[in-house]
Amino acid sequence: MVDGQGNLRPHWRGILAGLADGAAGSFGEAARRMERVFAEGVTSLLPGEVPGVGQASWRCDPVPLVLPAEEFDHLAAGLTQRARLMEALLADLYGPQHLVAEGLVPPALVYANPAFLRPCRKADGTASHPFLHCYAADLLRAPDGRWHVVADLTSRAGGIGHALENRRMLSRALPGLFRGHQLRPLRPFFELWQDALQHLAPQQRAPGSDGPAVALLTPGVHHRLWFEHVLLARELSCALVEPGDLSVRNGGVFLKTLKGLQPVHVLLRRVPGRGLDPLELDGGGMGVPGLLDAARHGTVKIVNEPGSGLAEAPGLAAVLPALARRLLGEDLLLPQPETRWPVDPGVLENLSGWTLHPATGAHGQGVVPDALDLAARAELVSRIAARPADYVAQQALPASVAPCVQGDALMPHPLRLRLFLMQDGSQWHILPGGLARVEAEDGSTLAKDVWVLHQDNARIAGPAAQRQPPLAIRRAAGDLPSRVADNLFWLGRHAERLEGAARLMRATLCRLDRGPLLPHEVAELATLSRCLHHAGLIAAEEQPSGAGTGPLREALLRSVQPSGAVVEQLGQVGRLVEAVRDRLTADIYATFTQPLRSLLAQAATVRGLDALEALLAEVLRYTASLAGVAAENMVRAGGYTFLDLGRRMERAQSVASQLHFALAQAPARVEAGLRLALELCDSVITYRNRYLGILQPAPALDLVLADPGNPRGLGFQLRAIQTLLADLGDAPLAAAAAALLAEVEAMPPAILASPEQAAATTTLAPAIGRVEAEVANLSDAVTRRYFALLPAAQALGGQMEAAPPATAPALTDIY
């Protein structure tokens, strides 16, 4: 930020002026703006996190890290050289292994490394090309002012999506900060990357294929970098798939969609190499059986190649300078910290100033001896002295500092920089930006946007146009992956289940608030309690007996506690929204998530029935907004079809069950049951306007059962289910829904023709109960027809490791 004379460097003057004197007003206000923008967008990656309660997982400082053009170009040249070196190194270690034979690479750093995947070595001594498609490096600026490479990332370095989002969020929060600065844009890099992935596809593809099909393979929504995978898939215009979405058939890799298997030609993997194929690798049961065999035969290209993580071994850093001279005939352009392998006695005698790593361990497993107490330090020395070849010592460089906003002032904090490269088959390209991480005094970490200043004579390079066969116009939903359709279906069901629970509970609270209950109100409360129990909201023993409603009141309050049924439904909605995040626009996602966080925060404060009633009103407004934004923003195909189908299935079951209990009365009490049915179906005003308050069974049942214009009626749901299934082209299931609809529509005329309408109405209860069961069977049939996937692969002789709980990634997870 300052030069050797303490003067502010020229490129920092405009930035600090924009932060202090611009629209933000102060450094602190700029930071608060960034916090608000991230809270609205990506800070809480799981909708269940409540701002102010859960710790923010990803924060970005408003002060960017600025790299002058000359400095960045020097870094680009040095990292391109290292990428070429890593490519040559991996090609040899998975090919002829001349370096091992010549003694330049110790065998202990190869064969003892768990990242060395023996099935990926070619039997004829050749290796796949290119072995590396992406490369990243972590750098520190040492006290001498030079950037040092402290880690090479050759497998699946995380953070490039976060770098892109940091730039977007900063430009949204502080647009004035960018005025007057010529920055190198990030977009051309991603355009080149997308084009390069297309060119990696095998030349021989299935007849009738629209073109190269690229997919990003993610471990799933539980992974800490799931959000970055969503960002990358959108930016690169490729499908986001999980291992369970893929199947290997006849030597090819296919995505399981609603209309069948669709070929996949390129996989940009974000799954560990060892977890790609359970048939050949011990990945704990995850992966796609047969994937390596398909890659071996050239039907799919995996990038980066499985096994590329071998080059990340910290011990290899000790021999990289010699390897550069042997493989490239060049000296390394960028320095790296002094590295000693095996750890020699001189290091053990004085551990200060060194960082110790497992020689073949994963990135980020280093230990700083200076941070250990005496006992732990002595134990570490003893362990290393017994097996010095298992460890590597790397000189600990004091990192340079960068200005960060703290309060209303700027404070210096240590900084680490990560830069990203990609090759298009002929040359390497570097992202003109990156991801910087700083550590605050309180131990928290935050990111920085990385700015690369533009040279006046620089040229923006984009990919040349690639000729593609014309695409056929499609409007069907068949390209939707089965897993996504399943998640959308259940998102609709859980959102509707949440609404149904809120309506039942609010109707119950209205009667509990009335004081002494009249006989018909006691009967209504008993019916509502049976509905609550059937919906899983209260236990059987909590239903009121006589005038005692204490257990029921306590049960309703418990439903909004952390383990209660309502909070559980909110969590299910949040989980499923995250699972389909790649299919939702920013507006839809915000509508689903932001009010959800507020509801969870409000639920935590509920202590009485008045507060509970206010919460339920907010829940109903929330579910109504979900239905509205989905109806107005989602195309009527694919995702919306299954989202709406789930809602209609759930509402049909809910309405049928409630009508079943409301009508299961003695003939003398059927009028109370009909009033309750109209209330639960939100049809009281409509009935009053039509029939002037004269309550009779046939008109009331027609409104809640058969009226095609009543969106809360049972017939409306069945008609919608029939239409949606017909739109999917599923004639048998549509016919089943039509049969149920005909049965329900015949009920009101039969009651009207009966001389004793009250007695005839009570006999409908069992029939409506059967309709509920038939709708459940229809839902199961939809699941078997569209969502049934192959079961997860199991590792022989071991247990499959359970997926970790979904947590929002902190910046330390990326590094």
C-alpha cells in the first residue's frame, strides 16, 4: 500500500478516496454495506442459518487487493511455468516414471502417497494428455517484497467461484468504488474456460447428439463448497450432477433424466479422485461405478485427471527446482520457501521459523511448532525423529499485510493470495483476479476481491466462435435430472405441508382463545385435534379430553421449538431449496430463503399463544409468496411441473384427511363438521356469498369437493394432478387421477339426491379417507416412475461413510 518512503502508492489513492469520501461515507459504512449485500445473497449458504444467531460463513472486505499490471504479469509467467512443470511431472509419474528411475523423485513420495491412484497409470507407460486442465497456487509476499509459492493445487482447487462472487457483490454494494479504475475483467476467462471444456469432448459422439455435453460433478448439497459448484455450473453453462445422477452403460457415461439416459462427454470434477469409481478405487462407496473404465476408453474426459492430486504432496516441493531444470530446462521464475525433506536434525534442534507438514499429506495439514505448548512440541519432535521421511519442513514466511476495515478505520492484517489458471489445449490462461484471505485479530477470516489493473495497450482475448450443429427446439421437461425433479417435488410437498400445519394450528388457537367453549366448539376442537394428530403435530395423549386443553396448548408451543414439527418443516424447505439452488433464479431463491431465516428467528422467541398465532400468520404469508413467485417466475415445464405436482399431491391428501375427520360425525352434529370443513378449505366467504348463510350439506360439499374453481377444494387438486401428469405424457397415472376426480365429483349430487342429506353426509367420511389413501398411492407411483435412481454404491468389505451434515463454508474451508 505504501512505498519505501512511507508514501501512498498511486493505485491506492483513488480506492481509499472512494471508500472514505464516496456514497458509503466511511470505511465502516462500506463494510456494513458489504455485510448487508452478502446477508441478502450468499453469506448464509443454508437457509436455516439465522443472521445474528449463526456465525457468518463468508465475508468480504470492502478494500480490494490491487495488483499492478507489471506485478501480475510476472506472477502469470511464473505460475504458467509451474503449471507446465506440474503437467510434465504428472505425465511422467503416471507414465514412464523416468524421474523415479533417475532418482530425481523419491519413490516414498509417490508410492506411499494416498493420492497416487495406481489404476490411473497406463499399462503401456503413457499418460493422458492434458493431465491438468486447471491449476491454482497459494502465494505469500515475503519481507523482500517478492511473491513466494507456498502450495500447488492440482486436483480441484476451490475458490474460483467465490472470487467471481466477491467481484459481483463488491460492485453491487459499492459501485462508485469502480469508477476511475481500469480493471481487467473476469468474464473473458470464463468464456475461454467454457470453450476449452467443449473442445475436450471426444470427437466420436453418439449419433443425433446436440454437441458436447459438459457436467460439473459435485459431491452434493452436503459439501462445504456446494455454493461454489452452483456458481461454476451456471457460469460455465454446464449441468450440475452428483455421482448418483450418472450411470455407465456400454462404456459411455450417461445422466439419468426424466426422458432417459443422456450422454455426458466432459466431467469437470469437484469430487476427490479416490471417490470417483468404487469399482477401482477405495473411495468409501461413493462415486460412479465404471467411470474410470469409460475414461480409459475415451468416451468421457475427466478434468482434472484422477490422480492429479499427487503433485500436491508437500514433500515434492523439495525437488521442484531440480525437476524444473530437468523437465523444462528452466529455473523457477517464482521463488518458494526453503523446503527440507526428510526433516534433518538441524531443523529438529530449532523448530522456530519452520512449518511441518506430512510429506504426502493433503494441503492445509501443516503444524506450526511455535504455536504448540512444550509437551505437544516434544511429542512432535519425538514422532518426527522416529520417521523423518514422513514429514517435510517448510520455512515459515511472515506474510505481508494488507489494509482491512476494522470499525471505522483501516488496520493491517496478514494476507494470502490464491490465483487460478486454465489451459485450452495449447496455452495457459490466468484469471485476472483471484481470492485473497486475511486473518483478523479476533481469529475470524474474510476474503478480499483481487483487482488487476489494466494496461493501456492490453487486448481482451475471448474464444473464437465454435461451429455447432443447429439445435432442435424443445419445450419438454425430459432433460431435467431425476434427482432435481425429486427434490422439486418434495419441496412442493413440504412447503404445502408447512402451510397445512399453520392453518390447522391457527384454527385450533382461535378456539382456545375463546375462553369457555360451547358444546359445538368442543366438538370442533376435538375434530381439529384428530387432524393435528394425523398430521404429526401433536401426540395422541395430547388431544383434549373434556374441557382440559393444557396438554394441547403445550404441544402447540413445542411445535415451534428447535425440535418441533413446524421448525422441522421449515428446515426441510430450506434443505430442499439448497438442493435445487442451481435451478432457481436469484429472485426466487431470495424469496424462499430470506423470509425463512426471519421465521426461524421469530420461532425462537415464541413463548405464548399470542406470539405463536403471529408466527403462524407469517408462515401463511410466506407460503403464499412461495406459490406466487413460483407461478410467476418459473417456466411451465420441467421444474415447475414437479414443484406444482408436489404441492397438489400434498394439498389433496391434507384436504381429504381434514374432510374425513370433519364429516365423521353423528348426523345431529354434521352441521358443525360442515362449518369446519368450509373453514379449513378457506371457503366460508364464498359459501356465504353464494347461499346467504343457509348451510346445507350438498352445496357445502360441492364447494369443498367438486367445484373446479375452488383452489382449496379436493376436486381442484385432483384436476390439477391429472393435467400435470398428462403434460408429462403419463397416460396411466393421469387416468388414475381422473378416476379419483370422477369419484369425488359424484359425491355432492348423490348427497343432493338423498332424502336425508345429514345422514348421507356422514357416510362419505370413509370414502374420502380412501381417496386420501389413493392419492398417497398415486404419489408413490410418481416416485417410482420418475425419481427411482440406482442405490448408492457400497464398498465391499467396509462401511460407507455417512455424508457430513450440510454446513455453510467458511473461507478456511476453501483454503
